[in-house]
Amino acid sequence: MTAERYNARESEPRWQATWDQKAIFASKNDDPRPKYYVLEMFPYPSGRIHIGHVRNYTLGDVLARFMRARGFNVLHPMGWDAFGLPAENAAIERKVAPKAWTYDNIAAMKKQLRSIGLSLDWSREFATCDPSYYKHQQKMFLDMLGAGLAEREKRKLNWDPVDMTVLANEQVIDGRGWRSGAVVEQREMSQWVFKITKYSQELLEALDGLDRWPDKVRLMQRNWIGRSEGLLIRFALDAATTPAGETELKIFTTRPDTLFGAKFMAISADHPLAQAAAAKNPKLAEFIADIKKIGTAQSIIDTAEKQGFDTGIKAVHPFDPSWKLPVYVANFVLMEYGTGAIFGCPAHDQRDLDFVNKYNLGNVPVVCPEGQDPKTFVITDVAYDGDGRMINSRFLDGMTIDAAKEEVAKRLESELRGNAPVGERQVNFRLRDWGISRQRYWGCPIPVIHCPKCDVVPVPDDQLPVTLPEDVSFDKPGNALDHHPTWKHVSCPKCGGKAVRETDTMDTFVDSSWYFARFTDPWNETAPTTPAVANRMMPVDQYIGGVEHAILHLLYSRFFTRAMKATGHIDMSEPFAGMFTQGMVVHETYQKADGSWVTPAEVKIEVGGNGRRAVLLATGEDVEIGPIEKMSKSKKNTVDPDDIIASYGADVARWFMLSDSPPDRDVIWERRAGAGCRTLRAAAVAAGERIGRNRQGGAGGPAGNVRTRGAGAAQGGPWRARQGVVRDRAAAFQRLPRPYPRIRQCAGRGAGQG
């Protein structure tokens, strides 16, 4: 039997059209059966999907079909995360309107997705750039503003003076703007923020109940929230060395036990004490300007060379008035964390040790490992951060770390300076409020108006949505909304005077932080959700997406759901009962001699006595075979599913995604693997034909003589072929050692069956 007995090009489009006509994958909100909500992270419409997308959506497709077969009312929708910077870049580079570019891409990608034959409910489709979607987002912003969950505050931001825009930390490369190449400045600007910190403790504690989330994802969120218990210590400043008006330096520390190992204090460049000192010290002011050029990203600061400037200011040790500690301005201390100041104990912190070794400040170990002789225990290049007993610490000597922390806290809590204790126990969180302002055109407008008389005025509900103007120009640097001649100029809703709209737009993470709730009733034109429906269909029973979204997207969605609950749009706190992070589809990279990347479709692989060799199909020139990496458009190592579907059919593409590797592990795409799955499908077709003949008593007869089911059904094999594929696919799933049992397990638990 040959693989061509089943004509995928003819059969798959025909069956997909039948599914659409009969709406067999549409979910009804009034269906009395138990619900099951499966959702893959919706895509950004960048133009084309690649085979990596197919894996993500195939996993959800299998689960949706499985739960539908079990009798559940399955909600499996699809939409588009459609706002974002790429559309604006396209407008600048290709002179194409962001809206037109986005909707053209949506049309192309939707056509691709439909050809894959996924069991999606397309009746609920929307794009986040649709005014019918973001008008509800604007309404919720105003609700959150009224509830104290949104406010305006000043923040230090990365400013590109050439493009005249704020840059995300990831857009600052070696201190320069990623596009303009200009040296980035740090500017203090007013920004809109969501008060996610009001839920810090709740977001942390609730992770314990998310037992169907991967442990690694929950750990990543715990670390990002970053709860720490410690002591706020008020260090007195030596008046003889300190600028007028400055008397103390507050520092939060989780290691008060190491106070007797302190060698220096370090403050942020933005700390008021640093600013006061710089006002009288030009060299310090120059140093501060230089270190601000690296941007505000913690990841950049952590890897940058440690730099400091001795201000000449001295801080007094809280247990010894004669012990003075130098105060440095350092490039690794951020004002946004703690109090913007630290004390350095280099023997027990690697960052501090690197710093003192550079500036020859020395170190004194104060924690000695068990079994080590304190007299011979020294620290040189590697800090010790383990357990042990206190040494070189006066009244703390011999104590455990925990006992020493408690003793220091008791003593400093009981010592008063002025009317306040020198030390105070505190709980701090690493999590910071979510800044949502973006100086971009292609995003959801923030629905507020700035009036010289009335200050910030919410846009009235009956004037929503505030829509984006389409007649914009990108000829000037900066935000196109700022340059528009009329859009921002309005009358104040309160006093009627001249006012201007907010020209910042919302972070696109906002758009994706509630879309799952909108899918429950996207036809509601008057409210973001229909609470009765949302409360019945939510939470998402199984959410599927990449681990790269394990922190921000999931954390913001958890916050936003709580904000929706606080403002009456939903009655639950957690949006996703189950979370699954699929492995990536990876592929070799191919690079020409000039450094440019080429796609796998442009390359021919030859195998000879010297191993594998890649040549460019068009010219025959040698191409360097690079490492296997995640598929990305920048390195062009993507595989277009259209090519695979044209050659083998959609079933083969989906089958390979399920059979070649456990779904939580990376899978290497190889074209020959598609051929192998095609052979398996051919066997399934043959099995279906045999089953059909046996049921009709026609074993051994010609395939064309077996009647398909149903009165008056046409002669031939389409029904038998389809049934054979389905049956053999189910049998293949049962044989898989890991993925299918895991899918069954999570599906059962998600439906309250396991």
C-alpha cells in the first residue's frame, strides 16, 4: 500500500469545511454539560506561523478533542494579541499603516491555522486592537483607577534622545538605544502604574494552591515576588563628613547577623544622599551620570563591572560609635529596591566581595562553617554564604545565624534615637508596581484627560472607547499621538476648558492579562464580561504556553483577575487552574559566508565521507551549519507549516508533534520525521479500510465496493479512511510512554474526575 491512498489535499479541506458548516467545535454558554476550558496562549500576528506554533496548538487540540469525546462542553477559542511595537516599526520601515499591517497578518495566519485542522471555536475570535475589545479594557482601567488600583507616579526610565521615546530595559544594548544607537539617558517621568504590590502576599501564598502548575514556574514566580524578612536599620551619619540636613541612612537587610563584618555602605545614584553629595562634588556628579547610562535593567546591572565612588561621607556602626564606615555611590544599587542603600559584608556576599577586592577595603568573616577552625578561616575570592556559627562578632560569637539575627533585632528595637527605634523588623517584597505607560502609538489609549484646572480627569464611560486616529504620521521621532494636530486636543469633561488627552498607551501585557475572561462571552457589547457566564466557564482548566512567559504574563494575569474581582467583573482570583509549559521546536541554523541567515527551505543537506554539508539551493555555495536553536525569525531557522501540509497533510504535521518527543521537552524538527508519520498514517488508512470491509462482510473485496455509512452514502473510501485515521491515532496515543497519559491525567483532574 502507498501513502497516496489517502489524499490529504482533497480530504482534509473537505472535512474542515464540514466541521465549520456544522459548527461542531463551537461551545454554547447555556450548555448544561460540565465545562472544560482549554486555552493556548494566543499568538501575536507577526505574519506567518511556524511549526513551533503548530506544536503549541496541537497539544491543546488533543486535549480539547479528548474532553469533548468524554462528554464535556469544551471551550477552545482563538484570538490575536494584536497591539505591539512590531506593527509600529513596520509603519516606519515599510510605510504601511500599523492597522493594515496587523489585520493583513491576522488574515494570513488565520488561513494557516485553519488549514491545520484544529478544533477551535472561531465564533469567539477577536483581536486586542479591535475597539470593541479595548473599550472594555479602558472601562476596567477607570474602574481600577476608582478602586485605588491604578495611579500615576514618577519613575526613572530609559530615554532615547534621538528616537525621543522611553525604551524597555531589553531595548538598551551596551548603554545605547537598540534602534538609534544613541546613548540612553535616565529620566524621571510620570507613568501610570497598576498597584500589583497590594496583592504581593496574596499572590505569593496562592501559589501553594496551584498544584497543577509546574514547580519551576511557581518557583520563578516566588522569586520574582521575592518576599524577604529582615530589619530596617537607621545608621547615624558622621556630622563632620555629611552634607547639611542629612543625619541618617536607612538600610533594609535580611542579614543583620553580619553587621560586625560590615566594610562599607553603598547607595544608589538616585538616593537623596548621593544627590546632595554630588551637588558639591563635580567628579561624583560625573560618575553618577556615567553609571546611569547602562539603563535600569537588573540583569544588566548584575553583570556589569562593579563600580563605586567614595563620597567621603561616613556612617556610624550601630553597636560601636567609634566605628565609621565609608559611604559609596555604587552602580549595583537601585533606588527601586529596599531603601536604595545597603551595607556591604564582603565575606558573605559575592557581589560585595568583588567590590572590596577592587577597592582594597578588606573583609572579615563573621560566619564560620561547622568543623572549620575560626582562627584559620579566611575569605579571599569566594564568599561563604552557608550556615555556621558566629565569629569575630563580639556578643554574637558562638551563636547560630538565626539566634544572632534575633539578638541584633532585639537590641536595636530597644535602642531609641529621637522618638524611633534604631532597628525595626520589616517584610519587604522584590515585586514592584506594574508600570503600564508606553510612549507608543499602536496600543490601547489610556482613557484620561489632563486639564490645567481639574488635573487628571477620567474619560466618561459614554465616551468610550477612546480610539486611535488612523491619519497619523511616523515621519518624526517619538510618539505619533503627540504629533497629531487634533487628536489630543479636547475639552475637559468637568469644566469644559481646554485640555489634552493622555498620549501614552498601555503596555501590551495589559491586553493579554484578561483576554481569557473575554472569551467566555465576547458578544457582550456593554461590559467586559457577563459575570454569570465568566464565573461558570472560568477558570481556564488547562493553559498551555512557553516557559518564557512564566513570570510576567502569568503574574500580571493573576493580578488582573484579582483586580476584576475587586471591581465586580468576575468572582474568582486565579485565572488558570492548570498550567503546562511545552517544549520548543528547534532546528539547525544556516549562515552564509557574509553572515546572513538562510532558511531551511533554501538549503540542501548532503552527507558524504566528511560528514554533513549544507549548500544553498539557488547557487550551490557552501552554507555553515550552526547550532540547533529555538526557531526564530531573526535567524530564519523556522519551518513553514504550509510546506509540510502541502507535502504530507495536516494530520501528519500534528501527529509528529505528539509522537516524536514528550510535550514538555524540546523537539528537533526533521523533514524525514514527517515522512515517517505519513507512513504511519498510511497504515492507519489501510486499517480503516479493513475494518470497513470486515463490518460489511466484504473482507478481501475491492475497496470501492464497500458502502460507507448512512443511507444513500456515496461509494468509496473517505469515511473509512477518516475513521481509520481516528482509530489508529487513538491507539498510537495509548502507546506513547509519557505525553498521552499525562494529558489524560491533567484532563481528568481539571474536570474534577481525578
